[in-house]
Amino acid sequence: EAGVAQSPRYKIIEKRQSVAFWCNPISGHATLYWYQQILGQGPKLLIQFQNNGVVDDSQLPKDRFSAERLKGVDSTLKIQPAKLEDSAVYLCASREQGQSSEAFFGQGTRLTVV
Amino acid sequence: AQSVAQPEDQVNVAEGNPLTVKCTYSVSGNPYLFWYVQYPNRGLQFLLKYITGDNLVKGSYGFEAEFNKSQTSFHLKKPSALVSDSALYFCAVRVPISGGYNKLIFGAGTRLAVHP
């Protein structure tokens, strides 16, 4: 079974530039998460999709971050404009339907804003 | 507020000795609890979970965790540590949100260092 795919693996941009990350979840997984992991901290949930609908985006900085999951499969996370404090690893995860199922994570995209 | 805490930033243990990585939680209702491991430059890998049933849960790579409802804890354990177990460990809890959904929140992580 293929895992969660993310691209790119690494990205370096200047502040005020824009950047986009892509995630392809495990086939059939209805729930998709985007997490931000700042160095030395635990992952923080940015946004959660159920199929193509948003069920939680309470910690997403909506003035600069946006995400979509068209057709309930792939997802993109965008930052525009980026700030220095956005430097982090962005993790995508997916989970199949069911209360007891666990989430599977991609390898993440390491973003450095200079 | 619903949360999960890992009180130790780092745990040091000698190879062959037992290890414990601590986790406590605060959540309403019955908790769904998880442990994940993260190796350098990698995503999180699932180790084990507690949903219901036996308080002692066995997982991957010889790890197990003990659910204690009265102490609201879910400590990760292994009888004999290996150098290759050195990594970052995260405890997570699933909490309910509106609409009948739930979300997964993580602790800050504990770095496990196993010395030869």
C-alpha cells in the first residue's frame, strides 16, 4: 500500500514570497490533515478535511495560509506572503473512516524562509 | 482545555535497560490515545494506540503502553532499549470537535537517547 506522498521535500524562499505544498493521501482515506511542526515542538494542526470539506481550521492563519482539497483526494497548502516564523516542517496525514483508525503521515516538507 | 502533556524533554537510558516515556492527557469522555515515533528528517510513524479494552497495549518494535484512567496517563514502555530506539516520541489524543468529528492533537515530544 502506498503511503502519504508530499512534495517538495525541501523549499527555501525569501520572506514575502509565496509557496505551495502538495499532498496525495492514501487511497480511500476520507480524512486529511495538515500539521505545522516548528523545530523542537510537537505538530500543530492547521487544517483538517473530511473528503473535500473543512471540519477544522481554527489554528490556520487565514490572512496568509490557505488550503484546498478538490475532489476529496489531493490537497494543497499555500502560504502567501511567507514570514520568517513560517519556517517549519509541514506534515500531511490521512486517515480512513472509523473512530479507531490511526493517521498515517507523509515525510513532510521542510520550509525555510530567509 | 483538552490537551496532552509529555513532562520530559529528554529521556536517557542505557542499552538493554527498560525505558519509559511519560504522557498524560486531559480530555472529556473516553480517550483515544496514540504514540508516534519520528526519526531525523522523517515523518511520524505510528507505534500503537489505545481505543478500548486491555489497559496494556502492544505495538511495533517491541514497544507497549499502559493506559491508566485514574491517573489519566498513557506511558510508553519497552523492556530492553536498543540504540536504534533513539528518536523523538510523540503522544497524541483524539478529541471531539463540532459536527461529530474529532481531531488529533500532539504533545511536545520527548527525545529518547539510548546509550551503548
